[in-house]
Amino acid sequence: MFNQDITPYQNFSILVLISFVLQSMLMPVLLTGVNGPEGWISVLIGAFLLFIAIKAVNKALKNHSEDTIISVSDKLFPKYISKLIGIYYILMFLTVNSLIMKDFAEQIKLMMMFRTPLSTIIITILLTAAYAAKKGIHTIAGITNIVFLTSFIPYLLIIVFSTYYADYSNIFPLYPPDAEGILRSVPNAALSFFGFSVLLFSNSRVSVKEKNLKTNQLYLMTSTLLYLASYLLIIVKFGTKEAANLVWPFVSIMKFVNIPGFFFESTEIVGLCLQITLIFTSICILAFFTNLAMQETFKTRENGYFIFIQIPILYLMAAGLPGMYMMFPYIQIPIYIISGMNLLIPILTACAAYRKYKRSI
Amino acid sequence: MKNLDLSQPIDRDINKNEQVLRKVFENTDDIIFRKFEAGNTKLKILLLYVDGMTTKEAISEYAIENLLMGLNLEKAQNMSRAQLEHEIAKTSIAVLEIQVLTTLEECVDKILSGETVLLIDSCNKAIMLSSRGWPMRGVQEPSAETLIRGARDGFNETMKVNISLIRRRLRDPKLKIKYAQVGKRSKTDIAILYIEDLVNKTVLETVEKRINNIEIDAVLESSYIEEMIEDDCYSPFPQIENTERPDAAASALLEGRVVIAVDNTPSVLIAPAIFVSFMQSSEDYYDRWLPTCAIRLLRYIALPIVMLLPALYVAVTQYHPNLLPTQLSLYVAASRANVPFPPYFEALLMELVIELVREASYRITSPVGSTIGLVGGLVIGQSSVEAGLITPLAVIVVALTAIASFTIPSYNFGSSLRLIRFAFIVLAATFGLFGISIGLSFLTIHLCTLKSCGIPYMTPFVSFVENKRDLKDTIIRPRINNLVRKPDYLHMEKKERKNV
């Protein structure tokens, strides 16, 4: 009856939230990747690369504003390539979602539910997320906006109160920088802006498509600022050496929150409760966009029921994968591959769209 | 009744018509058949009405006398419907509403609605004389929505009185009223009210379509309509607002919403209804804006207390005692030492007691009702603590929750929150704070899915940047002067409140 698309700002909040969750999950990789406090340079380089990519993709795909990356590639490339792209995105979304879920479930088990089996926590999250993913993008956008207001902003405010007793000299020395480490961490930083992969799908569902470029750029700027602020906060709080050993830097930060007049003994649980809603929302977002990728790849009319295929896959992947802290030594190569693919596929598609457009005129 | 075909035109033979109608109203002693002869030719006339539903004086003393004197009955026999209506209009009949009926079905409907029907021999039409009149409750202050400042009049069971109470407040020709009838047996009158240039046409069409699609034998209260036109009947949350206050209904109309008045019901329905509207009271706009802001804020603080406080008590005492300040944690542990039940049982038990007391106090007369509340609160709570069944903290938690629940202005909405509270206690008992977080996430998803006549229930929070103007009148109440625009979420054509 009314417009069922999402608004530009709803798109913005989806992109910022999903990126924030990925950034907090991959933060330890960035902290260990650079030998020194210069990780923020990797973040800036990554953001700059994505800024160019966002502009190129938005301009080149202007005539395909109703399409997702999969349906555009279907029009531009041979069928098998578009299918491969579709399958890549499905697998990538599933992998990332299962990693988030595993990491999230482990945090909950360690901090809150010592005696509850991990599988019970995972299945509880999965079933609730499935309910949201099945309801469609309007619901996903709605919960993201509400979570933005009720959890994300308070969560950030709580983090701000952790700057008590921070040692700001930890951000020095800047010279000599670990140039190799900085460059090696760029793919990781770029992957942390996961909203870039999501916007290739979500932009097609926005009601005012003319605002997509502006919204995407605003997202990138906001996300970069949040990433830089989080990185620097961890560095000033713990120092480079100690920060490199943190598995969940944000949870560690919560332990040092000092809000005047706050009477709770363990603030990390309060922070974790807010974090639960944030991570949970990002799981819902990813589950929905996996559904959408499945719908586009397999050319079905309705996507809600794909969640029933996702549930066992996600459960098995999340239960089977080792914890993030165990994967750190082996994660660098997959990050390079996924980060490269995430950048390459949209840029190649944009180039193909641009060439087709040039030929047509 | 099925064997009688009432849809056929009225017969010229009055005896045949009488026979059919007597068959229809067989064993219905309150239907009065008054037959008499009038005019020079001793023309037979049959008068029908329901005893107790008509104002007999108006009919017998003024209407019939004037009608029979003024109308040439012999001529009337061969007149068309329009001619007859014209002729009746020329008489000095003292009844405002008159209608010519052509079928017996129409006659039966009108008689049962409280009108008087006049059948004339050799005339294949009947005349309806408006004579509805029955004992009714006066306009009183609505007991469920009492205010300190504001109008004291409330709706009663007569739909037309209710409409007039709204009309008194909105003397706008753009205020439109559409009548409908629902219920195969009850034939309940329904009025759909809206302001033509403010209402969202899609919402209006949706409401009309849903009302027209209702198939039911009887509508005894507006809640029947509410249940049948809401978007999600399985949701615990009300999606249609109801009020007994004419000022609240008028205000809803001015916001571009649709008001549905149902006969025999002292409350009207308002659609669409969003989450925010259930947290507002008419009084918010009658008091000074600054204290009202604080009161509204207080309601939003009460909302999580109503839903979550007992669940938080269970989660913290059972799973996360380390969350509490050390002294409090030690006190809780000491007070729990002699209590044989786990915290979730304590919370559920006390909540159950509170609900029992609440239900009991509704069922009995008000002076005794308040005594029951006191007895329940003081005696049961005190005795339970002394008997070592529950901790004093559990009593404080449950009492605070009960008090907070009274701050929610909408009774329906408050009931939904009370129901959800039990689900949260179970979740907290199973998964602690994680369970509460999952429950809240589930609730948020559900609320974001919910719609009222196509309008998202969580408007304006679900798109707070696009609807930022609507945020102004949610958690706080701005000055009336600052409310220069009507809500954005209804996509009205005329949004300005000034220079209309």
C-alpha cells in the first residue's frame, strides 16, 4: 500500500551498523598486523580506496539503479559468470555471518552464560534472526534504525567514558612507521568496511535512488571516523603491545568504563547487552542479504523462505568454525582474497556497465 | 423467515402485507401492529413499531395526525415514490426524518431500528416516520479516561449522540461521516468519520474496505470491529486505538486519522494507531508543556519497568549477581538464604498474585475494589515475606512494576505489556540477561513488522531522519505554537496547522 522500499537514511544506518560490527570483530587483526600505533593509516588508505570504488560503482551503475550487483552482472556478463558472482556473494555472506555468530556466541558464553552450551546460544540467535530476515527489508531497516537510537548511540557513549586514565602518549611514536605492516593491513581495513559489499544490494531497495551516492559517501565517512576513533581509543587505553593481545578489545574497554554515579559493578555486562542487540541486528542484516543474493542467483520470486536453507548451514558453519582468536594466525590469506574479490567484482562490473553505456551512445 | 421473500415490492393489499409481517414477527410481542381506518373512504392504515424503542408521543400526537390530515390518501395510492415523498414534505408533519419504503425488507429493518412504519391500503409503498427513542445513559465523564484538566463529557451508547459530541468540537463542513451497517442479525450502525482534506485516502479506503468485508452475525461492541479490521490479529499489541473522550476523537480527526463510531458502544475506534499514540493522553495538550514533557518522559521510563523489571530481578539474582553493587549483592544473597524458591518462581508467583488482585478489583464495586487492592498489596506481600516465601526485594520489584503499569495511558496497551512481562521472566529464568536481550530483539522485530492500516507501527522511530518532525511530539511535548505541522507519517496533503 505504502512504499515498501527503505529510505536513504535507513540504508545509511544499515551500512554503518554492519561495518561497525565487522570493524570491532576484525580489530585484533589490525592491531596485530601493524607493529606500532599507525594502524589508522591502513584504515585511511582502505577508506580512500573504497571512496573511489563507491563513486565509480554509483556512477557506472546509474542506469541499473533497480538492480543488485548480481542482476547487473547477469545483464552484462555471460550467465555462468553472473552465477559465479552470485554464489561468491552467498558464500561470502554466509561465512562472514557465521564468523560473527561464532564470535558473538563465544563472547556471550564467556561473559554471561558460563554453563550454557555454545550450540544453544547459536541456535537461539539464529532462530530469532531468521524471524527478522523472513520479514523483509522494511523490518530489517526498521530494527536497524531503532537499534541505532536505543543501543548504538548509548554503546558509543559508554565507550567514551572509558577514556578515563587513558595514556594519550600511546599514539606515538609515528616515526619510523611500519610501512610493510600498514600496507599488509590495508585489505583487512578495507574488508572491515563491510557496508561496501552490502550497499551493492541495499542500494537497489532505496526509495530515492538519486541519493545513493551521497548516502554511501556519508556512510563511508561516518564509518571511517568510527573506525579511527575505536582504533585510537584502544591504542591510548592499552598501548600497542597490550592491544595486540586482546581478543575482544571492545569488551576489554568496557571493563574500564567509569561513568560518574554509575552503580553497576561490572559495566562490561551492561555494554555487552547493548552489543548483543548491535551484533544481533547485523546478523539479521546479513541473513536478509544472503536471502536476497540467493533470490537473485537462483532467480526466484520470493526470498523469505531461503532462511530455512540458511539456518542449518549457518549453524553448522558457526558450530564447526574455530573461535576467532584461534583463527588469527591463518586468517590473513582469506582476508586478502575476500577483500580483493569484494573490491574487484563491483569495479569490473562497473567497468563493463560503463563500456556498454559508451557503446550504446 | 427464509421462506418469506421480503425483497419483493410491497403489495397493494394491506392484508397481505400484514400477514407477511405478522409471520415475520411471529412470537415477537413487543412489535405493535396498530390498524385503523382514515379518510372519507375509510382507508385501512397499518402502523408498526417496536414498543420501547420509539417515542410514542411524537408519533401519535403530532406525526400521524398531521400526516393523515395533510395527505390525500386516495391520491397517494397511485403516486410514485418521488411524488409521495414530495406530497409528504408538503404536509405540516412534525417529524424531521421521513422516508418512503418500497419493500417489506426495508420495512422490517426500519421497524427493528426503532422507526415507525405506516402501510396504507391500495398503496404499494410504506412511509417511515423517524421515531427512534429509548432510554439512554446521559453524557457522563468517562471513568476509564479521567483527567484533571479537560472536558468532562464522554461518549455514551448512542452513536448519534457520540457523533454530535464530535461535531460540537469540529464545526468544519469537511468533516465527513459515512454510515454502514455490520452484522447480519444485529445490523449494528457504524459511522466512519474523517476530515476530507486531511485524511490519507489510502488509509480511509483500507478502513472502508475492511469494514465492508466483515461477515459476522452480530456486533455487540466496537472491539468486534477492532479485531476484524486490525492488520495482525495474532499480535499482543493493539493496532487500533479506542477512546471514550470526544476531544481525543476530534484530535485524532485533526491529525488526519479515521474515527469509527459503533452504535451501542461508548468508545470510538481510531485508525491508524501507532506505538507513540498509545503513550499519549489527551491531558498532555491541556497542561503546561514543560511539566507535560516530564510526565511523558516518565511514561517512557515506566515502559521498560513494566516490561522488564521482574525479568531483570530474576536475571540479576539468578545469573549475574556480580552486576549489583557489592553491598546490595550481599543483602540479596542474605535475604534469599531462607527463601525456598528460585527467583523466577518468586517473580512469577508475585506477578500472579498482583494479576489476581487486579482482576478481582475490576469485578467488584469500586469502594470494595480499593480495599481488595490494599488487602492484596499489604497483607499478602507482608505475610509472604514474613512466612519466608519471598524476599522483600521481590515485593518491591513487583509493587514498582504494578505502579509503573498504571502510568501507561492506554489500558489495552498496558495489558499487552503485562502479558509480555511474563514472557520476559521466562526468558530471564532460562538465559539471564542474554535471554532478555534476545527477547527485546524479538520484540523489536515484531514491532517493526507490525502495521496499522498500512502505517508502520513504530513510526517515526523506524525512519527517524525522514520523519524527524514527527519525533518532536513523541517523548516530549512541544509547545502548541511549535506544532505547526501535522504528522508526516500520514502523508497528508495539508500539513500546516496555521493558515488553513
